[in-house]
Amino acid sequence: ISKAMSGNGFKNYRAVIHAGPSGPPVASIAVNWTAWPSPYFRPHALVCPRDLVYLADEFRVWELDRKKGEVTPYPCDVNGTIADIASDCDRERCWPVVLLKGIPPTVYDCATRVQKVLLQSPTAAERFSTRGEELLYVARGKRVLQYGWSVSRGGWAPQWDVVRLGTGGLDAMDVIKNRLLLFRTEDERTPGRAS
């Protein structure tokens, strides 16, 4: 259904049958009926710190007002194409942090309005997640690497491989407390993609 809903080249993306959640309970589920800002709006990344919801398309960061069901631009002056979105929080608030496409990839903090480079990155980064203000996990190709902030180098320095993904890519990732969650799609019906 997600491929049909997001377009992705399917001709029937407008003919989605909205079915309620089913299956064993794994988390509390709430449906948020939302008015997109445009019929052309296609977010490709989201993050939900605490009770907030931030979305990103390729060009801007957005915030979902869950009470009103409206999506409005978030004040984040991104100067590049957005690959993914994560968040950071202090005791009082949370804010979006953006991974920008390019070589080397950069991370833009919407609160500080500072863009910092991922050092030693010869290829583009597709996904990322934050763990506090001093650690990042970044998906590049078939690897997920841990990055730490380097004061002396003024950028995010790779520390080590956390996991090698093997076949297939990564659909999403997040850090909850001290756990790195990796999400990917595998289909037993597709030759070479079964786990």
C-alpha cells in the first residue's frame, strides 16, 4: 500500500483503499487525518520526537499540527536537497536535524542554523538518526556507520561500522533511547531478496 500511496511510478496511487491497522498490537496507533499544503506535496521522511511530528520533502521541513490536522512549513532555512530528517531534544524542546544530499554529505541543525560536514564520506548518505548531540548513525550504501562529533576537526568523524546490510537497502532508521532501529523491506516473493 505504501508504494501505491506515495506514487513511486505506480499509476494507481490515487486509488488507495484506506484500511485500518490490523495485526498483533506492537504499539499504540493513532490516525491523524491531515490536510497536505498542496496536492503535489510528497514527504519522504518523518521523525516524531516526543509528541511532535516533523516531515520533509526534498526542499523543506514541515511540522504537523496534530490537533488541527495541518502541515505548515517549519522555520528551517535549508540550503540543499534533503535526504532524511532526524531530531534532537533538550529538556524543554525538540527540533529537526536534516541530512543534506551531496558529497560530502552535511547535517543541518534547524535550531542552531549550523551546517556541519560528515568527514571522510566519499559517497552520499541516504539515511541518518541522531543519538543526542554527539552521535550520529548514518546509512551509506550497504553500511551503517557511527559518527562522533570532532571538535578538533570541526565535523562529524566516522568511528566504526555498526552493521553491514548485505542485500537490499535501508528504508528508515531511528534511535529510541540506546537502541538503533533499522527498517528495510524484504519480500520472499522476489528472487534474491528473501532473508
